[in-house]
Amino acid sequence: MFSKPSRTCLAVSLAIVSIALLLPRHTRAWGGNAHKLVVSQAMDTLPVDLRAYFENNRSFLLQHVSDPLEAEAKNPSLHHNHFIRLDKYGRFPFEALPRSYKAAVSKFGKSKLDSTGLLPWEIGVYSQKLTEAMKLGRWDEVKLDAAILAFYVAEAHDPFNTTDNFDGHFTGQTGIDERFGTTLVDRFSSFFPPTTLPLSTIPPTTPSTPASVPTVCSSLCSLPTATPISK
């Protein structure tokens, strides 16, 4: 059923992206309820041959999609995986920022990348993990990697995760991030229309040809799924 694991992984990612684009937080982006909403509705958009597996593991994904938030609470140094300050790299389309992590480190240094965020590369890490787990038939790893990948893809679609003015503190709007991603969702999610964008096929990626994962930034940015970080 999973004869093309890399495309399967990308289909899951694209489904999550579709939901995130339709959703109307604190500096960690979407709150826990928003992440559950995203991954739950994303599963409903999957092709039939994929949906059965994820439907059978829906409760697991809902339980673990916020694992990175819990990990960050225990280890604040992980926070840089949740954002990227794209305005530190010039203007759209941010051509100054290499899509390869190694090239970006070579150009800007590890210290700057850590301080401005590693979100696109963390997406790359879990995209690769999910692909490899599917290839090897490690289904317990598949469902956990899918949940965590869902989390980071959704993080990339919170516009406040892509700007230095992430909480409105430069413009007299302090607290707007939490209001946007947590308060608004928690209060009004039952009124959100269950509408999703149609999926489309994108080619599998390799470390030398990363795919693009668009973000909602009011025409601010486009965020790549970059070469995974070597750890």
C-alpha cells in the first residue's frame, strides 16, 4: 500500500499544509488545541489508501502532535526549532539564505542560524525520518514522526513564527501571537468551516533538490523544506 514512501510523506505534509492555510499564541506559535485541529482535519484529506492507516492511529497523532511543545518546556534550548526570523535575511524571496543547512552555516555561522531559528530544517529532519521509517516498515516510528512533522509544518504556517516582530512588541501589539494562535482558536474553533484545499502531487525530494513548503505570511515569505540538519 505504501509503495512510494517519499511521496506518501509529502502527501501527509501537504495535507497538513492545506489545513494550516485555512486556520484563522505566546511565542511558540499555535497552541496545543490548534495543532490537534490541524492534524485531525489533515487526515481527512489524505488519499484513501493512506487514510486507513492514519485513521487507525488518529488518537495517537492527536496525543503526540504537541510533543515538541512539551519537549521545549523541559529544554528551552529547543525553542529555535519552532521559528525562523526571515526578515533577518533581507527581503522576499530571501535569496540570501541558502536552502541547504550546511551552506547556510558556512555563510552565516551556526550562532546566527541558532538565534534566528531552524524551523525549515527541522521540517526537513522529520520529513526524512518519516520517509525512512516508511521505507523500512517501522510503523510505530511512522505515526510518531508523522505527528511531529505535522507539528512543525503547522508551526511554519503561523506568520508570527517567521518575523522578528513575533509578538507585536515592535508595533505596540504585545500579545497578538497568543491571541491569534491560542485564544482565537480555543474560543472559536467549533465555528471554523471544515473546508480543505485540494491536494496535488509534488515530486519526491533529495538533499540536493529540496522542495518548497509555502507559509502564510501575508505575502511576506516562502519557506523551504531544506536539507535536514546532521545531528
